[in-house]
Amino acid sequence: MKRILVIENDVDYVETIELMYQNTNYEVIKSFEKLNINEITEIDPHIIILDHPDNDGAAATFCRAIKAYPSTKHIPLILCSENANIETFSKVCGADDYLLKPFDIYNFLKMVDNLVK
């Protein structure tokens, strides 16, 4: 089973993602706060969905750390935000892709499938 790690503080988005992946070969692992690199390594996700709150420099720093650390840099990471500058934020922090909230469910599913190998 493939693991999707969702790091998101909005319960509604997390529940939506969980519903989208019910009865699939994906397990949704959720965290409502940032995890440390060791916790992420233990979970060993196939992909990370990371919330990027508006103008939150901490989220960009966290994203860069995930993409720089040897045991997590290979994990595809999708940055999600309501901020219209999410494309710029995702490039700056090294995310593999991004989604502007609210996102299209089918686009989300396709993006995850394309990034998870």
C-alpha cells in the first residue's frame, strides 16, 4: 500500500483527501502540525502533501529541509495554498508541484498518481 502524508491544519481538506482515497491502494497519514525529518523518515511516505499558509516562511523552510535531507529528498512533495503566489513559493522551496486551494479533486488525483511511482 502506498502512503500519502498530508500535513495540513484544515480538517476539511484532510477529510476530503481521506474520502478521495477510501478503498484505494493508498493509505492517508495525516498530521495537523509539522513533523520532524525523523518522523517523516519513519512514516516513509510515497508522497507528501504540505499546506503552505499565506506568507508562512516556516512552511517554505520546512519544505526546503525535506527536499535537502538525504532520507527524504526523493519523496515527491506537493505544496498547497490559498495564496495566489503558490507557484513561486513551490519553486523557491523545491516542491515537485503545487495546488491552489480550493483544488480540483480530479487534478489532485492525477497529480498524485503522476508523482508516485
